[in-house]
Amino acid sequence: MRKVGVGGTFNALHRGHKALLDKAFLSGDEVVVGLTTDAFAAGRKEKVIPYEQRRTELEDYLRAKGRPWAVVPIDTPAGNTDQSSDVSVLVISPETLPGAVAINDARREKGLEPLELVMTPHVLAEDCVPISSGRIMSGEIDGEGRLLRPLVVNVGSDNRIKIDAVRNVLTKLYSSVEVRGVKVVTSVPEQPRGEQTRQGAMERARESIGPADFGIGLEAGVFDAPDGLYDVQYCAVIDKRGHYTVGHGSGFRYPPAVAERVNEGWTVGRSFRELYSWEKDGKKEGAISYLTNGVLKRTELAEQAVLAAMVPRIKRDLYPDL
């Protein structure tokens, strides 16, 4: 019988804990859960739910699994896994990896076989920061990772169209959102080309985030294709952990007269103003509105890019690299 060990305080049992326990049951035939005592947990955490209450909640979840399990108190980081035991697998999370490595080092020193380590990735809350008991107990999130406060977002621009596009998308995804524009400086030219467009979006996101949950950058650029010059708008979203997600909206081909001037060094905005007396202040509904007779507005085009960049954050469980 393959016995699996997993340990922790399990302070305010949440979806991340459940993922850890689920992985343990998938990794063997029997699961032994080491639950930290109140005395041991008090030295590691500011606020600790009493042991018996934690144990009851934990056992309620384990009982529903219909598989052999046991809960044992532990008052050291290793429990007894650094000793000879019938546990052969240890299920861990990223923050417990160093402790698991230390356990295996101790086992080797005693002439014991190292435990097989099975990693469970973090489970992220709505703001793409890992769910934790501390965040739950502070009232910031619930046990499923839902925010109990507004999501705070900074957009790397003071352009009203970009700010509105971000707000329009995120208010459909979150129950409460605060969005503001932040004027930033990037290293890309006024008229980005090709990969500079993605780079500009990422720089705008990074430079704008500050203390917010997300920093979001939008950058429109021109891309060469065999049949002419295309416009594609990129969006980048960065979170507090420094992780980016990037997407772009639909592309469209510029009129040859515009492409000719852009290739001579003009910006798209200047080209349209000179050729068509359009977009006088650079912040109206844009070339796409002119070219589609108003069917598609610049804000809507930007919304496509924002939504595309948010896809991995909407379906966080499908993107373990986030």
C-alpha cells in the first residue's frame, strides 16, 4: 500500500488546501495528514484557529473522500517523516518545498530512502495572488478566493478610451472594480512596429501597477504583411507577483496611402489627420471607426485586446504557468 503524507496548519480550510489534499489522494492508497498543534502553529502564525476546530473541519472534508486517511498532530516541521516510517510520498506546495528537501536530506543522512515529492501548484484568488488562510482571516478574500473588496487596477495611460476599455471589460468579470489611469513613459517609439507593440504594452503595465492589484498596458502598433500594413493592438496585464498575461485584438489593414506615409516615418494618427482630417486630438474613436463607418469603435477594439489578455486570469485553473 502506497502511503502519502501531507502536512500543514490548515488554518481556515480553503480551496488551496483542498487541492493539496486532493492531490494526496490521487498520489497513493492512504493519506496521513500532519496537523500542526496549537503550540507549534502559534510560533509561525499571528492568529491560529484552535486545533480541535481545525481538525473537525479537516476531517469533514477527508471523510467525504471515501478512502483511508488519518490525521495526526505534529509539533515539528517534519513531523516524523524524517524518520523511518511507512510514508513513501510527500505532497507539497511551492512554499513547503525547502522543508521537504531538508526532510530528504535528513533521511539520507540516516541511510533512509528519500521520499517521493509531489508538487501541487498554488491556487490563485481572483487577483491572481495565492489563496492563503491569512488573507481569508483578514477579510480580504473568502475560502474560494473571491475578493471581498474592490479589485484595484491601474492603466498605463491617461487616454480615456483605454481606461474606459479596461473598465468595460473588468466590470463584467469582477463584482467590484476601481480603475484609474496613470501616465507612464516607455522606451518604445511613438509609432511602435512589430514586437515593439507587445513590448510597449508590457512596459505600460509594469510602470503603472504601483500598489494596485493589476497594472494594464495597451499599445497599438503596425505590422508588415505581404498585402500591406496592419494595425494590431496589444494588451498586457501584470499582477503583484510580477506575472504577465498578454493578448491582442483583431487586426485590420490600413489604406495604402496611410501605409506609405507610416513607412516614411509618420505616425498613424498624423497620417489620418493629414489625409482625412480625422482624429484631431488623437483620442476620439479612431481610425477603425472611420474605416468601418462607425460599426466598430476604438474603445470596442481595445476591449478585444483587454479581454484576450485576461483569458488566463479568467480560467486560472487551466493555466498552471500563471
